[in-house]
Amino acid sequence: MRLIQNDSLKQRFSAESHFEEQFSFPVLANTRLVFFPANSTLIHENAASPDLFYLVRGRTKLSHTLANGKTLITGFFTPPCFLGEMELIDPTSPAFAVQAIEDCWCLALTKAPIATQLLNDPVFLRHICIYLTHKDVSNLTQAARNQGFTAAQRLAAFILLTENHGQYHEQHTQVAQYLGISYRHLLYVIADFLRQGYLVKTPTGYRIHDRAALHRLAHDLAD
Amino acid sequence: MRLIQNDSLKQRFSAESHFEEQFSFPVLANTRLVFFPANSTLIHENAASPDLFYLVRGRTKLSHTLANGKTLITGFFTPPCFLGEMELIDPTSPAFAVQAIEDCWCLALTKAPIATQLLNDPVFLRHICIYLTHKDVSNLTQAARNQGFTAAQRLAAFILLTENHGQYHEQHTQVAQYLGISYRHLLYVIADFLRQGYLVKTPTGYRIHDRAALHRLAHDLAD
DNA sequence: TCACCGATATGAGAAATCTCACACTAGGAG
DNA sequence: CTCCTAGTGTGAGATTTCTCATATCGGTGA
């Protein structure tokens, strides 16, 4: 995390993402603009973050360490959205890890001095409710749609979601779990993507070579 | 919907389900206890309910009419929980149909006189947030777990969830969609359940004949 | 009455996906 | 240096699930 001391950029991000409208009291003076490079961790698992983040640029993924120590990607966040609001509202709920897929900018508020104020701010709470409601609805429809699509279609959508500058390099074992398919089958599908020329293997991972084809495959899953 | 004028029963349900703790102001005096018989509709699709319900007894299912006119089961509610809170908080969100699987009792509040008060009540909003957060987390883990289970396992869980007094009678076409499997395959699995003696066919539907076996099949999906 | 439609039902072959078995590699721990 | 583990990669056969074709049944509107 790097602090960006650029007030005009902060203003611009705030305006674009309707940040101030999320609260009934002025917050901008207490807000810092922070930057997370691709692949860094915004929120560490089981270590409550002292900050409430509002993601304004960049995609992030949510992951989850299981009892057996394995980690599993469980979701994605796209801006604008709050990060760390669950732990604020319900301190009993576990903190999941949030990592940057690409370079990310967040507006950050230190929770401690304003936690009580936030928890009693109907404007803030209402926005969180609406956000959670939408997420719930889209989870539902998403889950409903996911069933009935082949692994190839879902993998194509997943690659487009996690890719950064044409580079794809997620761990196969994790992806197989996320997509709910066996490791073996994932490799079959990837081998097929290589054969079809959708992807090209590189020393560090894969490079997208036919983005249009992936879009075509994934297009039914799009929001 | 039938109004139940039984104050002591209302008190008991309220206490059991921590109803009054959901608000910062007294609500019990304005609350009615209402009853919905099995298979009746609590909330009609796209017709905003004038009431906010708090389900205290009985299971309900959420369904959803698609563009093509088909209806699709998309989820379940188990008490205690609010029904119709989404439309209250976000009037732009569509109202989905909620139907009683078995006899249901709800505490009902007429929205109109207290809507503003509710939307400014941090206690109420916080409870809704926590509820939605939990739902979100359990959706996630549920969806993650669902993948990787066979249709037979998920059907067993589904039957136990929707059964009423040992009777199962959902439409195959809808169930196939809910489970994300083809109609054809659903019939194969049901035929297999009949052959194994888990279910028995009746004129109106099916009767559960070996509940233990269904539990055994479903047990990994349980919450 | 008849034609039509949606739900129920069944068969056969194809596609998607799984399980298991095995091999290779890189990195950390002793 | 060697063992151990996790991730990667491949093959073969089994199982799950799909698609398509076809038939019956009850209701509904012309």
C-alpha cells in the first residue's frame, strides 16, 4: 500500500465514484488516497484491517483459506465498492483476504475514530444494504446461470476476469476449485484452448492470443 | 393470509425470534400476527407488498418468472427472517414471489406509516446488513460446495427442503432448472430413487419412503 | 370435436467430467 | 545433499449428464 498525496486526483476519484454520497457527514478531509500494485494484498485474512476501503479503480479478488490450509478464490470485486465493510458491521464475521488483480486505487478511512458514527449513519447503512441486496440478487442469478454452462465457457469468463494486460497466471489447483471442476479436466480444457490458439504458453503463465474467441465462449455468462 | 388474533401467541413468537430487538423503537403494538397455509403466496411477484413480514414459523421458497414466462425456484427462506425488506430498502429492486412450502406464521408491519422511520433506524438497518452479510457468505460457501456434488445428492437435499409431511410434489420442469440439470437427467435420478425405494409414487406426486437414505445422500450439503 | 400445447415419460448415443494411476519438477526442511 | 510436499502434466476407463427423438396425457381454445 502506498499513500498517494495528490488532492486533485483524490477529488476526481471521489466525484466519479459518488464517494461522499455514501455518508451523511463530511468524510473527505479524513480520507486518504492509497495505491495497491497488482498482486498485492489489500486485506489480510483474519487480520481485521484498521481501514475501511472504497475501491475506485482496479479489480480485486476475494480468497478464502480452508480448514486444510488450501486457499480458494471465492469472488471478485469491481469498483466502486466498499472493502472491509462486513467486519465493520458484524465484527463476528471472519475477514477474508482481498488481493489486487491489477493496480488498484482506494479511498481509505481509518475506522477507529468514526466506527460508531458509521454504525449509526442511516445513509451509510442504507447504501451498504442496497449494495448487499444487489450483490445477493446478482449472486443468485449468476449461480443459476453458471449451472448449465460448460467448464470451457466458465473458464473463458474466468480468464477474462482475472487477466492483467493479456497475461493470465492463476494457479490451476485454485482455479479448478473455483470453477468446481477437477484438476484433470481443467488441464484438458486449457490444453484445448492452446490447441485452438486462444492462449499461448509463456514461461510464467499464459498469454491471451485470441481474446475475441474467449469472449465468444464466455458471452452468455456476462452480466 | 389470515389474521390471528391471539396476543399471547404473538408475544411468544416475538420473544422467540427476537423480533423487537430488530428495531430501536417499539413496534409490537403495530404488529399483527398472520398465518399463511402451505402453498399459499406471501408476496406476489412485481406487486410490492404493503407489509413488511418477519417469518417466525414455516419454510418458504423464492421464485422468479423469467422473460419467457417460465417460473424458476431461486431460493429458500427459513425463520427467523424478514421478507420484503429488499423492496423497502431499495424500491428499484424487483419483488420476487415468495410462497409457503408449509404452514407459515409471520409478524406483519404495515410499511407505509413507518417506512421513513425504518429507513432511518440504525438498529434495523444494522440487523438487515448483518443478515444480508451472512446470507452472502452462506450463498458463497453453498455455491462453492454445490459444485462437485452429483444431481442425486442435490436432489436429495432439495426434496428434504421442499417436502411437507412426507409429501414431495414440485414440478419436474422447475426442479430441473433449479438444480441446473436437464429434465431428462432429473427423471433418471427420480427413477433411480424409486427403484432404490427412497420415494414412492402417489397420484399427486411422491411420498418419502426412506428419509434416512435421502439424508445420507444429502448430508454433505447440509449447512 | 379437434388441434395444440406443456408436462410427463422413455430410449439411445454422444459429450462432459470424474477418478485413479503415474511421472516430473521446484523449493523448503532436516 | 536428500527427503518431502505441492504444483504441474498425461493417459485410460468409468460415470454423470446432455441432446435429440418420440410417445402419452390432460387441458384449453377454436
